[in-house]
Amino acid sequence: MTVVAPTPPLDPAVADRFLRLVGDGDEYAAVEVINALADSGVPPQRIMLELIGPTQSRVGELWAANEWTVAREHAATATSERALAALAGRFVVRPSRGRITVACVDGEWHALPVRILAEMLRLDGWRVDFLGPSVPGPHLVTHLHQTGPDAVALSCMIATRLPRAHAAITACRSAGVPVIAGGRGFGPGGRYAQLLGADAWAAGAEEAVRRLASAWPPPARDPQVHAYLGNDEYTHVVRHRPDLIAAAMRALAERYPALTRYDDRQMDSTSEDMGHIVDFLASALYVDEPRIFTDFIEWTASVLQARNVPAPALRAGLEMVRAQLRDYPRAADLLRAGLARLEPAG
């Protein structure tokens, strides 16, 4: 692994300025900040890990707090990606290790963190095939057969993508390519990565580069281990997702009359929120982990509060879904646990 010489901590004022610039979508000025740091001798890895990555995390926090719109968040992300590309273009490293495929699992659109990983791997001497966001499993496997990489790095930032991550991991390992997983979707400490069959897990780009630089590939395992984790309740929730959402919306309008005064945008947003509830419920059922659902409910409550959505609305939505799944004990228990995480309705 390339050793990065220690340098003084980045000036917090630089981080504040970079955040303002990406928030304004000023890619030219953002690139100037990056270039100035590189010209002053700051290693590119540190710029990625200590400026671009944390700034993107802050962008997400500002969106969740309803301080930034979705449009501004998207513009900021695009500006950060442009700055990252400009930084990467300054440094050319001849491949000296193996070949690695880097991708987001199908349905995962948060590509900047894994793009940072791809650029750090290039700096460490890997030949990198960066496939970007939301790569369908069959297309990923076709690429593996065409290129024959030494490893696949898969990113999953949202737990609702875990079933698809599982399918991708199983397919990659069946093709004879070991997988290193990353992203908060795999849970605290990557607790779901091994369950889903990944050969290794890394908490971040720096750890992934270090892991891939030593003792890789890991010892071979049966590629069919944990081939599928679904059960009848998971299958029911997934198959009846549209029906669950539609019925919950109808019942919610009766229970929460204010819903009838929502405009089209508010109705679409509420329906989307109900969809997220069903999706996180399904993932929690798939890996048999209540925290996936209860942590999501707590996070959703904070986001809705920032958007001035009354707390009883979320509680009512959960109760509507639970009423439809009363004959499915595990799903009902998860919904009951989610309700327990909310403040009592006033």
C-alpha cells in the first residue's frame, strides 16, 4: 500500500469554503480549492478523505435537516464529483497490482463514496474498472467474465438494497471473484457483509485499500454459502408492496384527515415515505435484523420533524401497514418495535 506522508491538518476554513462552493454549484472555484491544496503538497488521498468525503456527508446532513433542497443536494454532489475528477486527473500511477471492479449494487445511487475508493485504489497501483451507480447484477457478472478481475468492491449505502447486494455477492463469488463490501448499508461494523457472503468488509476507502494490499485474495469459501435468506413473510411483503402502500394511503386519509388537503407533491412524498417503510421492513425481514427497521423509523421521524410533518402522521402510517400484516408475526413485531421508537402521540 502506498504510504501517505503525514501533513498538517486541513484548515477548517478551507472545508467551510469548499462546502459553500459546492452548495453554490461553483465547480470552477471548487476545483481551484482542490488544486491549491495539491499544489501545496497535500497528498491527494488526504484531500479525498478529509475534504471531499466529509463535505459530501455534510451535504446529506443539510438535506436531512431540510436546510438544502434535493436540487441543491444534487448540484453539490455533481460539483464534488467534478472536483474529485480534477484531482484524480493530476496524478497518473502505472498499475502494479491487480485489476479490480468497483461498483454500487443494483438500486444504489450514492456513488461518490465508492468513486473516492476507486481513485484511491488507482493511486495505490490497481487497474480499476469503475462501473458507477446502480449496476444490475447480470451486467456486473458479464463484465467479470469479460475482464477477469482479481476482486470486486461493492458499495451499499442503504439497507433496502441488501437483498440485491446478496444476489450480486453470490453471483460474483460463483464466478470465482472474491468480494470486498463497504458502505453503511451493511450495518454497524459491516455485520451483514459476512452474512451475505462477502469475503471481506471495510469501514471506509482507506481501510479497503489497506485490506486489498495485504493477504488478498482471502481463502476460498463455498460460493453457495447463504445463497438466499428470504422467507414467506419477506416474499409476501415484496410481492404485495404496491397493495400495502395503496391500502395504507387510503386508511391514512381516513385516520388523518389533513391528508385530504395535500397537493400532488405532498401526496407523492407521503406515498414515497410509505414505500420506504415497506422497503426497510422487507430488508429487516430478509436479514432478520430489527435494527434495520427501527433505526430507519427513528431517522425518518427526525427528517419529518425538520419538514414540519406532524409526528402522529408517521405513527398512523406504521399502524396502517401493521393492520395489513397482522397475520405475519415477524413483520407485525417489527412494526410494533418501530412504533415503540416514536414518542407517544399527543
